Amino acid sequence: MFRLSSTVFTRDAIFRQLCVLRHLVYHFLVRQWLSRFWKAEQAQSLIEYTLILSFVALAAAALFLGSGNSISGIWTTSGSQLSAANSSLSGQSSDGDGH
């Protein structure tokens, strides 16, 4: 038994108070650690997603730059074929058969 002024503390009462205090400190520290960990995880995920997005953008740019000439060739070929078809149809309709 421990006596402080007029209050008497038994060993069980002190033990219970220490357990409550330990429990509160433990939960406070764990919560603080988890919140720091969560924030660090969010920042890490943001950085990872940013890196992935930049790699995708670089790959798309390389793809577009590499295929620029072939796309231009496709449009040129398509345009000349459409012009030839238009000329062919214009010549047929002026032959005089009325269609």
C-alpha cells in the first residue's frame, strides 16, 4: 500500500491505472505510426502512378513519331485513290447515258 497525502493507493489500483495509461499510449503511438505510414503509402503510390503515366506518354510519343511517315503515306494513298475514283465517276456520268 502506498500513501500520498490522504489518498491510499493499493497495488491493484496502481496496476490498473498503469495498464490504462499503457493502453492509451500504445494506441496513440500506433495510430500516429499508422497515419504516417498511410501518408507515406499515398505519396509513394502517387509517385509510382506519375512514373507509369510518364512512361506511357513517352511510349505514345515514340509510337506517333515513328509512325508519322506511314500515316502520312496512308493519307496520301487514300487521297489519290479517292481523286482517281472521283475522276472516273465524273468521266462516266458525262458520257451521256444520264446516270
